[in-house]
Amino acid sequence: MNSLKDARILIADDEGGMRNLLASIVKSNGYSDIEMASDGQKALDILRDTRRKFDIAMLDIDMPGFTGIEVMRMALALRPDCFFIIVSAHSGVENVKSAISSGAKGFVVKPYNTSKIMDILERYEREARLVKA
Amino acid sequence: MPTKLPSHSSAAPGLDALPEFAAIRRTFEETLPGRLALLHQLAASGQFEELARQAHMLKGSAGNFGRAELGQLAGTIEQHLRQGDVATALGALDHIDTHHQPMKGSLA
């Protein structure tokens, strides 16, 4: 990866409009290598294919197949360096705790604005710079 | 007293500036009548678990597309269904139906 903006990002949400919206925000921040999944099983299949590198995974909690948290738990062993972000309309403290204790680097509550997504991508970039340094 | 949903409302900050936002919101608005009809179908057939799931999805997306009040009502439906209070949930569903109006600005 030459630049942090070359990061490959997986966006998983069972609602097409929300996938496209998140992709649009991410693209507006300079990222272009984006893959999308419409349910938890597809997201897991993509993340299990370790021939392909993913730097960031943005996973909705409520998806058919597996929840975003379940996908993250199963994928983390294969991808310990991936920056997992959980996205959900479930804003309860228990959900946030569960996501973070399971390994998520961030939790974004729907509805969100562009600055929330930008903040979390900037955090990814700061951490990635530290790892590279 | 139910409050009327505004015909025009703002999307979450910054989203309007995205080049693809108008098209994404237009698709959301175009699919909204079908989604509301689905909520009613699920309620009529007693599929309350799926109704709660669909209401949850609507809660998450409506606020991003300038439909904050709709999102709040969807959240009320989901919350009451999760608590087993079907009657109150169905009352909120009637609210959505009575006060839904197309967002004219988004279809331009």
C-alpha cells in the first residue's frame, strides 16, 4: 500500500442505500478501493478470503446471516490488523461495549453525518502511520 | 396530538455536499412507499419480529435522508415491539401512515 488512501475497505449493510451512502462518504475522503456486501454471510466470505487484503471493515450490526459483530469476531483471527468499525442504529451502551470488547476500533451510530465518518477514518490513518513508523 | 412530517427536511450535516447524495436519497424516497406498505403487511400477518427488523432498518436510514421524524416513529415501533407492546407499536405505525408525505425536493 503506497498511500493510506489506498486502503481497501469493506462496507457491509443489508440496506443498499446505506451501503451506497457510506461508500460515497468514504470516497469523498479520498478512498477508492471499496467492496460491498449485502449480508453477514457475504461479508464473512469476503473477509475469509485471505488472498485479498482488507485494511478497514465497516460492518452494520443487524444483517441477515450474521451480525456485524459476529462477522468481526470470526474474521479477527484471520485479520488481526484490519480496522473494524461497527455501524448501527442500536445506540445502547451494551451494544457499544459488546462491539468494542469484541475488537472494534470504532462504533458509529446511525444516522451519522460525514464528520463522524471522517473522524473515524482519521483515527485509522493515525494508527496506520504509527504502525508504519 | 400527532405531528405532521415536514415535506422538506435536512439530511445529516455534510451529506448534501456529496456528489452522489441526491441520487441515493431519491432512491430512498422512491422505495419508501413500498417499505411502509411492507410494514403494514407484516403487522397484518402478525410477523412482529420481521416488523421490528424492518422498522429498525428504517430508523437507521430515515434520519440520514432527511426524515428524522419518520426515523423516530420507526424507532418507537421497534422499541415497543421488542418490549412486547404490540398495541402501542401498531399505533405508531398508523402515525407513519397518516403523516407520511413525499419529500418533493428530493425528487427534483
